[in-house]
Amino acid sequence: MISVSDKTGVVELARELVQLGYEIVSTGGTFKTITQEGVAATYVTDITGFPEILEGRVKTLHPHVHAGILAKRTPEHLAQLAELDIVPIDLVVVNLYPFKETIARENVTLAEAIENIDIGGPAMVRAAAKNYQGVAVVVNPKRYREILEQLKSTGTIKEETRFSLAQEAFAHTADYDTHIAAYLAQVKDEQGSFPDHLCLRGEKIQELRYGENPHQKAAFYREIGAHGAGIGTARQIHGKELSFNNIVDLNAALELVKEFPEAAAVIIKHTNPCGTALGESLAMAYERAFQADPVSAFGGIVGLNREVDLETAQKMTETFLEAVIAPSFTKEALAVLTNKANIRLLETGVFTSEDVSRFDVKKVHGGILLQDIDGGKLSAADLKVVTKRKPTDEELTELLFSWRVVKHVKSNGIVVSKNHQTLGVGAGQMNRVGAAQIALTQGGQECRGAVLASDAFFPFRDTVDQAGQAGITAIIQPGGSLKDEESILAADEHNIAMVFTGIRHFKH
């Protein structure tokens, strides 16, 4: 039985099978393709004795097909087939309607998607895979040659090959059904709910040398249907193979640098930004991000939101960097950067409004957490001033910059910034005052006249007192603590302007 959507190599396969003495049974377009090339075949209705009906929805769903596939090669089963005049089917070559390609088309309708859900094909594939001891099932054109060579040399297909083909067949139908389920869940999701059953879809991009640590195996998968600028869709154009940690850090760099419409640069270490800055040019932004913490920037991952030009590339060659991700690179920039054999360069294409993923997925032992992406963005109009002194326009702009950065810092997170450049970042601390102490110590004397952002509210006034003593002039934080009044009083005592965002940016 041959019934394929992907007709790669099918004529050659059918021709050689006929030469080996096989009778070909086929359907619709496959029958037309192979017979037009002069290969003898029997149309499926000639063995079912039943016409193709319902616009092709029912062609092979017939006992003469499925009994021929499912019958064990035992005397009892073969006798039943003979009694009913059913011919055993030894080889099933089927691949399915192009559902994945259909839903990838722009503006595809639900009705079009539904019509491309294959029913008869998966039924034959599953039947043949179940009966692999007597039947071989082929869903992958790349295996045609292997099958033909075995038939030519031994007259049969080895049992281990049939088992391998059955494994591939069940994986093929499972993947197919996953695409359907995920698509339909997405249709439901558009109505505002999470799916009752979660189908994660991915295709392997590469095996990784190891995982987070050398004793852990790992691989990287691209989310099916992913589009826009993302680490899963980025193209590596130079450098060593990406590591597990590279990919995690590149994602962190890219997602942070996307926050800014201005020319921006981010340097990531261990998923946290050690330097983030804006500039009149990309080169200036990178230079300022590097100067924010030159020690930590060594071996860092850089994210940029403009095409990388020669000047920026030259600056980046002055230190050791693990990887750079950006929309694109000029030829001149690539000529400079590729002189460094090991630096990994990835380009994403232009950032668009469609780049934001819908969900964030986290794996826990025995479970999966699904949540909306933390996509909250604020403007000055969204902020609530809670202190006697209002922030100046310059402070407001700076507060929004630091807020965008702290959103991407592991909690407890504190960011100190001035002139659109981070001065200190306190990340991943078990208490907020500790995170502030790290950020303020790193900023040193530069903290005078700077602003401070906190990813969550202050449970006590101690962090505000620290900020005041360091010379911070404005603070942005969510608010919502039972002791907000204590923090506000502390800010007033230090003449600090404080604003509440009303939203939190925990990052675990």
C-alpha cells in the first residue's frame, strides 16, 4: 500500500517494488503520480469494492485494507483472509496530510486546518506499526533506499528494521496528533483560557555537548511554530557550538535588549545583566554597558538591538566575550568579529511586535507550570507618586529605564542606574536589603544622584534608608507592603522621590 502526501522518491520506490514482484495498491494523487510514470498499480477501490466517498474523506477505511494490514501471519489469520478474499498487505508506505504546513500559512482558517487532518493515513500507519512482526511501515522517504536494499539482498525486511520503522511510525503519528491538539488548543486559548491538556511541541535543533554541568546530557529544541526574533529562531553565523548555558544567557540578553526602542546593549552573566546601557549609537551603548561592570563583563553574553556595525564590533574585540546576539551584522563587523574563532555570533532578524511569546513554561519535578509571559510595560502615566517630592522629568525617565532592567534580574533584584546606564545590580539575593547593598556598593560614589529600582515591595524601611545614605534621589517599586507608610516616611526623610508601579516583576 502506498499513499503519500510527500511524494519524494515515491515513483522510484514503486518502480523497484514492482520489479521485485510486489503488487502496488494506491490512492488518489499517489496512484496518479506513479501510474503516470508507467508504474503498474491497483487503485484502492478495486480491492475494497467500495467507492471513494465524502470528497475523499473515506478511501482506505475499509476491512479489506485494515484486515490485510492487521492480520498476523499465522495459519488461522491467513485462513480468515483467504475465506473473505482479502489479500495480505506486507508493506505500508504512508505519510500524512500536510497539517503542519497548512497551519503555518498566513490567515489559514479553522475549516482549512480541519480538512487537512488525516484520518485514514494514521489509521493505516498505526495498524501496520502494531503488526510490525508481519508488516513493514515506512513514513519517512529517507528510508526507501534502506528498505529496497534489504529486499534486494535478502528478499525480506529484517525484524529489527521493522521494529525501528514501527517506532518511527508511532513517533510520526504522535507528533502529528500533537500538532493538531496544540493548534486546536490555541484556538481555544484565543478565548482566554489555558488548555486542559498541555502539548509541548518542539523539533530538535542540536544535541548539546552537555547540559548545565558536564555530567548532564542535553539537547536544544525549537518550538514548533515559533516566529519572530527569539533564541529558538536565531541563526548562528559564526563560532563554536552553543552550550546549554550559552543558550540560556543568550535568551536573557535578547529578551532584555528588546525592551528598549533606543540603541541599547546588554551584557549577561549567569542570566543576570551585569551591564545595561543606552547610547546615541550602538557602539556607545555597548561601551557604556561594558563600563558598567568591566570585571563581570569578561566572558559575558552580549545582546544588541541594532545591526552590529564596524565600530561596535571593534569595541567588542577588546575583551573576551562568549557570544553576541543581534538583529544582524554588517559585512565589516563580521570581518572583524570572525577573526576571533571562538566567539559565537547569532542573528535574529529585525525585532517586531510579534516577537513576544504567549507563555512561559517551567518544569518542576512531576509537573509543568504554565504562565503568561511577564510582558508588563509601564509609562510615566502609570506611576503613582507617593512621596512629598515628585520625581523630575529626568528622574522619571531614569526610573523607567531601571524598571525595565530590574524586570530581567533574578529576585530579589535591585538595580541602580544613572544616565541610562546601570551602576550596580543586586541579583538573586535571599533578602532585599542584601540585594540593595550589593548594587549600592558596586555603584559606589556614582550612586549620588542615581535612581534605584526594586522588583518587589519593601517589607521594611531599611532598604530606603540604605538608598538615602548612598545618595539615591528616586526609587521605583511596586508598593503593596503592609509597611509602605514606613518606606514612604523614610523616603521623605531622605528627600527621595518614590513612585509605585502597582505591578511586580518577580523572576525565579
